Amino acid sequence: MKKEYLERMEKMLGEEYPKYLECMNETPRRALRVNTLRTAPEVFAEVYPYDLEPTGFAANGYYTNETSPSSSLLYRAGVYYMQEASASAAVTMLDPQPGMRVLDLCAAPGSKTTQILEALGNSGMLAANEIVPKRASVLLENVIRHGADNCLVLNESPKRIAETFPEAFDAVLTDAPCSGEGMFRKDPEAASEWTENVPAGCALRQAEILESAYLCLRPGGRLLYSTCTFSMEENEEQILAFVKKHPDMKIADAKVTFGRPGFPIGDNTAYSRRIFPMDGGEGHFAALLIKDGSGESSLQLLPSDRLPKEAVQFLKETGAPGFPYYNVHGEAVYGSTHPFVKTGRCRVIRSFTRMGEVQRGRFEPDHAFFVSAGQTMRSYDLNEEEAWKYIHGEQLPCVTEKGWVRVTYQGFPLGGARSDGHALKNKYPKYLRTR
């Protein structure tokens, strides 16, 4: 780490600075969150082959010594999500509740997005936005694996989001791009690229994003601002400047016990929370703000479309209940537990759950439908050897009823297949098979 950075940290931490240096020489601890859309933590503990220790940052967050989640069938089935422990603190402080309409403004790769979806429990809705197209694709992949049916995935600028959704959300998460000082222990390359000018430059961009977040929040709503950095410019000073500009926004006490209070520089900045490596995580800052007043979400809802007869037949064949709301776009069919919404000129990556599409008079289901946590359907459970063959794209010998079937491992969905009565024709997406 550069001398200039260390001098800043010594000034900030004072007598705790030696402890910080000591922690920076320790191996970072890996952590995960149990996907409560798929199972309960106590059930997960019975099937997970590694020891678990609660992190204290999220009710379903645990430290683990697992090093290769991609080699785990449970991970591929979306039963858990690997996430740096302290990064889960932000959503815990936001405290989204079932039925809320929430915006994750800077969402990729999806760590906090999927955590919000767990909290919502497939009710209400989440709009998850990422401005960078490649990162938006990663976000979508993680949302699909998690199985939620109430997530709108967008690829748009925060400014366009604010123009399209004024005062539309009960809660907004702004996990802002930052200088990443809290990642230096895990990413030495990031530490080598740090300069004294980086925090100030990041702070300018963060201020612009916060303005968009403010415009999206309804009166009485909750805004959570977070970073994975330590600099005052990007944290307490950022929030203080924001509430001075917007007197209707108040820094609130999230009433959590993890981490430590933020630095008290005015307007209750001490209500924010800081997490240093000494506190059990890599590094995070989070501040909860509440907007004065009260009001309803201004989201413009769309009427549900009529489901094509081919899709109706598919649901009958698989025994799946389907969704309360549908949207038909060309030949593609989408379903959701929340009404579809008007998205204006925003670039939509996925409008809730893509069920599939009508092709030449038949319905071709999508992978997202088979892994939906809200759907039950005719399934075929595989043993470990068969499951890996499925993941690799192989056809599996299987005597079962003809037609579409959900393929599962230990009861958790991996994807779909079509049975001819003697074999399962693999429909696992090719872009996932090589991983």
C-alpha cells in the first residue's frame, strides 16, 4: 500500500492504526448468504459440507472456509451466494420489507440485489439497475440463479432512471462506485492503483448518483448510501453535504450493533456505520437516510396480458401454477408476482421472469422459469453424478413421463429438460455449461 494512503489511515485511526496494519496482513475470511427464497438457514446447514459461523452482518450470513463455489451443485442451484461479510450490512440497515417497491441503483454484480430479493420474499418488487452493459449481464445471471420473480433488471444511467421513476420507490439502495479502499486486503492491484486524487474524483460521481436516488424516493421513503471505502470525502462528508442540500432528508439511526459509529462531523453523521477489518469485515460504510413526509409510490402499472394458449398448455403439462401477472412482448412471455410497470425509454434487460416464447405453435420454456423459486412443477431429482452430467450438457437416460420437467438436485432446481419417456434432453443453457 502506498505511503500516502497509509498516512491518511493513520490520521483517521489514531491509536487503532497498528491493529489495522496487523489485520491487513491476515488472510481475508470468506462468507456467504443463504438464499432464503430457496431454503431456511437451518436446513442449509444440514446439507452444506463446510462449517458455518454467523457473521453478525446479516441474519442469513455466515463465514465459511469454502474456496471454490463454482464446483458446488448447491451454489449452481442458487441455494447460497458468496458475499464479503461486511457488504451485507447495507441491506440489513435498509431493512426492506415484503411488499415494498425498492430500487438498487448501482446493482452489479448482484450481491445486494439478491439480498434485497431475499428480504422481499417474492412480494413487492425490486428494480435493479447497472449502467455498464457487461456488468448488467452478470447481474441478470445472478438474479436468475437466485430464483426471484419480482426483479426488473435495467441497464441505464441513474439520471435516466430518475427521469423515468420520480418518487416511485419506498426504498432506494445506492451502493456507489468508490475508491475501494476496503478491498485492498483482497485486491493488492487495486491498492497499487490508488492515488490521493481518487477519493475526491469518486466523491463527485457519488454526489451525482445520490441526486438521482433522491429523486426516485417517495416522501417517507428510506435511502441507504454505502461504499466499500474508508475516505471521509466519500462517506461522512458526502452524506453531510447531501443532507445540507436536501433539508427534507435526515440521517437515521438504523439501530444495529455491528461495526462502529461514523465520525461525528455534523447532522448526526455518527448514526452511520463504519466497518474496518478490525470489525470482522473487509471494509464498508453505510448511512440510512429518511425522506420527510408521506406519500404513495408513483410507479405506473400495466394491466396483465392474456396468456397465449400455448403457454396455458405448458403450465397444465408441468403442473406449474404460473403467475398472477403476465406481459407478452412479441412471442416472448413474462410472468411476475408484481404488476408490470411502465419503463419509459429505459433499457430493460429483463422484465421480471422470462417464462419462454411461442415458437411455431408450441411453447419453448426459458431457463429462468425452471429455476423460479416461486414455481412448483413436475420434477426429476438427480444424484450428484447425474447432476454434473446435466451441468455439462449431457443427455441423461431416464424413464419418466414424456414432456417438460424441472431437473433438481437434493430438491433444488438446476434447470429444465424434455423427456421422451426414456431420456432427458438437456435444456441447461450453453453459456452456463462451460463454467
